[in-house]
Amino acid sequence: MQVIDRGLSWVWRVCLLIGLIVGIIIPPMLLRLVNELDDKGGPIGWQIALVIAYFAIFILVIIAASAAYRHYTGEVQLKRLRHQDFAYVLGGYLAIILCEGIFQIINQLLYQQNQTQNNAAIKSLMSGSPVAMWMMAISAVFLTPIVEELVFRGVLTNLFFKQEWLKIGLSGLVFGSLHSSSTVPSFLIYVTMGLILALVYRLSGKIQDSIILHFLINAGAMSIMIIGLLN
């Protein structure tokens, strides 16, 4: 995959990445505020404002990350999907499910944890109020895959290093580090997921492949969480 070097210094590249990551971190904070307002019977106007701000931030980050992605790859239009792309997605999906299952078993055996700290935090946000639950569900399935793949795969792997293994490794480590983990196996679940998503993107050369794969993973996880919360 050809990368176009636009001459931006490492310092500014790091600043660009940090800015995009901040945009990813803010929405969960807004969800906590929605839960607090709902718990305390806060004004409905503030809750509506927070809902609007929540989705607006996702849109702004998508626009900014898309611009950076196009700038550093030179890709103005997305490439057409072919049969091979679905093989990449399916292979990546099976690899993530297998690795997650193995690390989860290790996590349960060594630390008696049946879920990661990240999933526990998501459940806590979703159980606060019905509004927060559906906000998280919608964003996790339809917006988070786009945002995180543009940032951690589309932008990050094209900003730093020339060697493919370093690009993929950095993407996996940054992705894993930004997901809450209290044990080594749970940390490795997200690092491995990031590595596989990055590998799918770099092998296919199409950001849509990793977005679709991320969508499938999140859709499955959200479905299980919602069913558990509603029962």
C-alpha cells in the first residue's frame, strides 16, 4: 500500500492523532452525564442537548479523520469491494472470535473474571438509563466502527513508520491501550483485535474491510449486552 508523505513533522502527527483520540474519548463522558441527569431528574433540555452533542462529536471526528485519511493516502474515493474482501472480513472475524475466546478462558482461570473491565464499563453506562443504553447501542454498532477504523487504522497506520509490521503493531498497541483492562489477558484481547483489524486493512488496502469487520464484532457484542439488560 502506497503512503503519501505530506511532510508533516512527527510532533504535529502526534498532535493530530491525540486530537482525534480525544474526540473518541469525549462521547462516553457525555453518556455519564446523561445517566447522572436522568438519575437526579435533571432538565430534559440538558439531556436533549447532551444527546445532540454526543452524536455531533462522532460526526465531527469522522469528518476530521476522513480528511486526514484522504490527505495521507491520496484516496479521494473508496475502492470497490470484491469477493476477496469478504474473505478478509470472514477470516478476520473468525481470528478475533478465536483469540478473544482463548484469552477470555485464560482470564477466567487466572483472575476469575468472566468479562473484561471495558465491557463492564460499557454495561454500567448502558444500565444507567434507557436513553444512554440506546445511545451507546446505536453508536457502538454504526458509528464507533467508522470512527475507530478511520483513526486507528486509516490515519494511524499511514502517519508513522514505513515497515508494515511496525504500522500494524503500533495500531494494535494504541487500540488496546485505549480500552479498559485490569488484567494482561483482557489487555491482549483488545491488542489482538487491533492487530487483526490493522492486518485486514493493510492486506486489503481498503478501510471498508476493517470497518465491516469492526461492525460485525460490535453488533454481536451489543446484541448480547442488550438482551442481558432487557431480561
